Amino acid sequence: MNDKRAIKILADLIAIDSANDHESRVADYLTTLFKDYPVKIERLTYAPDRDNLIITMGNQGPLLGFSGHEDVVAAGDLNNWQSPPFTATIKDGNLYGRGASDMKSGLAAMVVAMLDLLEKGQELPGRIRLLASVGEETGEYGAAQLVKAGYADDLDGLVVGEPSHFNVEVTHKGVIDYYVTSKGKCVHSSIPEQGKNAIMPLIAFAQKVQAIMDRHDQKDPVLGSFTHVISQIEGGDQINSVPDHAWLAGNIRTTPIYSNDQIYQELEQLVVELNAQGAELELKYSFPEVSLPSQANTKLALLAQEVVINELGRPCELAAGTGATDSSEYVLAGDFPIIILGPAAGETDHQPNEFIALADYLAGCKLYQALALRFWREYQ
């Protein structure tokens, strides 16, 4: 495929406003690219206008998964953009637009690599399955749905195309977002003894939970510290009333040293103890994700590093990621290696004027094709 067509595919994807929903429009577009080739195209609907897309090519041999998400984050204040966020704009060797880095460039590069292999018209020595998911930016629930439906069960390896700037990311922290609501009884503030202040149990919870989380001080040798932040708190309606409702939210970043299950148990036990003392607290989670255990010694990670260095002529380190990815869901599917490897630098993710260097994007298209060929040869 020539560079012009490869760039058009990325530009076309950026033109689709899939900010936190409408991913079916991305699936529709990708389907048109593959409709004339001998591939299996499937959809898995999450909600109206929100389809995961699964494209499988090849009939035999090792199965390599390519993972990319179809959604992007919202553009935010358009006044902060120097060009329209959903129009790909090329300037000074960079391509600008929402999703240019995170991660329509990775998704597009995977698609281009697959199309290039198909256009050779030769029998493939292996297989590729593209897993294009919904809802990664808001909870990885598309990947969770794909895992539950069995689309990762037979993978021999998986490459997630999130921005890594050609480093191979082999681990990242998990995340637990939790919410605690508190109920009370509203009365006039001059007679507080007749009411029940919903804020006070939350204060007790905040103090006790921080003390519990502070005990998790053992550092992972790669990912570093376990972290806990109470990031939101709100309650009451006005200053002269005892509040009958309040809530807080916390964000936890876990490492393999402290499992998500351990943290759930600690949070839930604290709520039980406070409720036994008269509080009315309720705990809920929002799409928690496990950490990705280190893949540093896997054959796939070392193979990918070799391809980047020897076939692309670029430096490549085995590194740790800074945020959760769809890997947190796919790691639950089975015992196959998972790496995060993408062409974008990630410097402008979720920011106005998001971009990718065109040279990096085009190198990414070549990378995924070269990696697939090597993977098939090494995993026979």
C-alpha cells in the first residue's frame, strides 16, 4: 500500500466522531476496507450504535491478535484547538486530530498492515484477528465483552496498539475507581440531634481508608508504588440543614503485589465496620481493571523488540506503561503473551491539538506487518 492511501485511512478514521460512543461508525468504515477480501468479519454489539468489530484473516497457523479501540475522548473546548479536531490536518510533518495519537493511528496502522498482507494474494502462513473494541476510554467494557464472548480464547499472542513510541510496554498498573454514598436524615441545623449527618461517616471512612491504603508501601520493582487518592467529595444542600446525603470517590492504582481482590476485601470490610457503628454507607465500583503482570520474559516481547531494532532501525526498550489498557481485560482470557506496542509518542493524548508524526505512523504500518511475519515463523 502506498503512503498516500495509508494516510487517508487514518484521516478517514479521525473524521469519525467516536468520542465516548458511536463506535459503530468506525466499524462500518473498517468493514468497507475489508469487504472484498477473504476475511471473516463479525460484530459484537454492546449498545445501539456501539459495535465491537472482529476481523480474522488466514486459515491456518499461529493466531496473532491486534487490539485497538474505536473510541476517543471528547474534544473539549474547541477554542483550544488550532484546527478542527475531527478533520485530519497535516502540518510540519505531523497529522493533527482527535485520536491521532490515542489511538486511531495504532488501529489504522494495524489495518494497513493487514491489508498489505492480503493484497499480496499469497496463502498466509498464519492468522491475524483484529479486535476493535468500544468503550476503552470509559472502562474497557468492549474488551471485557469480547473476552466473555470467547474471541481471545484461541490467541497465541496479542499486540495492543496503544501509544508506546516503538517501545514494548510489558506491564502496567491496574485501576480501581470506587464510590461511597452515605445516607442520613435532614433536619434544621439548630436541632442536629434530631437528624443524622450523612457527611460525618464519610469523614470517618476517608480517614480510615487512607490509613489502610498507606500500609501498602511495598514497591513493585518496575511499576513502583501502589497509590490511593480520594478525588471527589460532595454532600448536603445548604448551610443551615443537616445533610441527608453525601458521597465520595477514590482512585486506586494497583500493582501485582497487591491484587484487586485484596483491595476489594479491605474496602468492603471497612464499610461493614462503619455500618455496624450506625453509618449507612454503600460501596460501588466503576469498571475496575487488574494490573498487567510483567511480560518482559515472554517470547513475544523479545521478538517485538528485535523487530523494532533490526527491521525498523529504531531504539526499543522493554518498558512499563503509565495507564490501564484493554490488556487488563485480555489478560483474563488465557495464558498467552500480551504486549503494548504503538507508533504514537503519547505526548498529546487527551489534549487539544493531539498529533502523531507521519513518519512514525508509516513506520508503524511496516512494523505490524513485519511483526506478524516473524510471529508466524517463530510460533509454528
